[in-house]
Amino acid sequence: MIFRKLREKGVLGMNARIGNYILPHNPRKHFPRVDDKTITARLAEEHHLAMPHNYAVISRFGRLKKIQEILAPFSSFVIKPAKGAMGNGIIVITGRADSEHYIRSNGSLINVKKIRDHISEILSGLYALDGYPDKAIIQYLIQQHPCLEDLAYQGIPDIRIIVFQGFPIMAMTRLPTKKSDGRANLHQGAVGAGIDMQTGITTTAVVNNRLITHHPETGIEIRGRAIPHWDEMLLLASRCHDLSGLGYLGVDIVLDKIAGPLILELNARPGLSIQVANMKGLLAQLKKFEGVLQQALDPLEKVKLAKELLG
């Protein structure tokens, strides 16, 4: 039923996404800008775009013997692979139990040895997109913003915005569930909720391609929730076009209760499930911009025009 409705609304399929948007608009030479989160962070700093602060980047096995010293100043942090994807290889630390043990987001304890072993796996490339040796990032832990706190289970929700030549086209928020183990990952069972591009208010919601109205764990209604700083998020996403050099990309943003909107990561090959969350086809939305792509507009003008065309 869902997919029949989407076909009627101009759904973008896998082949068209690759052949008509990713290949023509995303030069492969720029893929490292988004595939390696350490490069993304450097470029974001150069472009004055906000990202979670990297406390440390570990690129050599020799530094593992100093891991306890590296982590000592921080009671909460995230460990993630620089070239990871879909949340794989990420460990979230929410507190310190004692000098040898940390508390994970699910409440379990992890000792320094296991953290060292996990970082070793990251360095070996176990979680890397290309399977080659990687770097481990020790990063600031996002502080849950109250606006979506009751729609997330043991994790931080994020906002995915599809950007085409600097125009924000479609958006959704991904809400962690028990099945997704607190991760904002639709393939692992998180909820995807569409967002109205003009207002920043949540609309339809799905989990595992099934329409729902309330969060599976919290029981709270999903539709009608206003996302704070919405216009700021759209502008942030638009500016990622120049940062990345990519014409078609996914921008993942998190909302920190202190810092506000932060770029979590960029994706050169964004998936198509955002269409299911919004019950709208991407192709129909993309076609609205065919006549304006050659206009010389700055990011603020692109956001304004996008809201007009998508209204």
C-alpha cells in the first residue's frame, strides 16, 4: 500500500538516484570530504559551520597504550570510526563509574581494556566503508534537547535533510527505539518521521516501512511536533553544498540543548527511505528545481526559494 502510493507521487528509485543525481552531481574526488569524518570536521571549521567537538583523533596503534590518559579529562564522550557508516562501530559513554570503568548509554559498564580493544578494531578498518585502516574519533557527547526527548528511546534523534545543489529538498527526523538499540538508524528499527519543509513540523511517521502515529516505546504522538531552529538547520544544510563540493547529498543534523544545531555527518549516497517517512516522492520534489539551478544564489536565498517551491 505504501509503495503504491509513493509511485503515484513521483518516487525516486535506486537507479535514477545513482544515474541522474549521484553520478552527474557528485564528483568522486570529493567523496573523501564526507566519507572521512575528520576531513568533514576540518572543512566545517574552515567554513565556520558547527559540528560536535573532536576531543582526540587516534590514528596509530602506538597511542592505544595511552588511552587511559587520553580519556581521563572526559566523563562522557562518543567513540566512532572516521569512515564508518550506519552507526556501526560507535560506542556512547555517558559517565564514569570509577578509574577503570565507564558507563554506556544502555547502562552497562565497559572497562578501559575493552575500549582499547574496540579502538584497535576501528584502526584495523573493521567498521570502515572501504575496509582499509581507519582513525578513531573521541567526540563530544550531544546533550539531549528537550524538544524530542519524549520521542527518543535511550538515544539522540537526528534530522536528515536532502540537499540538491544547495537547495534543501526533503527532511525527516530519525527517532531511536528499543529495537534500534538507541540509534537513529531506520535500518535497525528507528522511527522515521517526515518534516514539513516550510514549518519544521513533523508529519507522517513509519517504522520498518509501516505507518504509525505514536512512538513504539514512549507512546507519544509523533505528528505535530515543531523542530526548534528549523530555518537555521535548513541554512546549515544548504551551506554544506559548498563545503562538500557535492550536488546531491544528505546532511545529518543533531540538536544540542546548549550548542543548538550541529552537523553530525554528511552522506554522498543518501538513502531513499526519507520518501517513505514523508509519504512523498523525491523525484517530484527535485523536478521543481530544474528551472532555478543556474541562478546565482547564496545559501540564504536558496533556502528561501526552496520553501516557496516546496510550499
